[in-house]
Amino acid sequence: MNIHKNARLTPLRREEMAVAVIEGRLSKAEAARRYGVCVKSVSRWVERFRVEGSVGMVDRSSRPKTSPRQLATDVCVRIAA
């Protein structure tokens, strides 16, 4: 797995942070300060850990699942012709 070069957290650190918040050792604000991210990021990783566990700590593609305004195949063929 490739870690983004500017990523503040690796999957291991994300899990460490999420567990600390869930167990009550850190508040979300304290975790945000300690790990150098915003509270929204802490919330996202904590929720993902609650739902998916360790598996959810890996990076995901930012590519959209659907493209509702994508051209129909026949239109693409006509344009290419």
C-alpha cells in the first residue's frame, strides 16, 4: 500500500488514535492536537474503526463510484467517429 507523501497518519496510527478515543483515554480534540489533524478527521477515523475495525484504517480511492453525467456509449462512439 502506498501512503500519501503528506499523510499525517499511517493506518497503524489511525487505529491507535481511534482506540484511544473509543476507550476514553483521549477526547477527539486532544487526539486531533496530538496527531496533528482536525477534529473532523478524528471523527471520521473513529467512526470507520467502529464500523470496520482495523480493515477500515487503510486509504481508499477518491474516485467516484458513479458518474451520473457520463455520456452514453453510443454518443461517445459518434463523437469519436
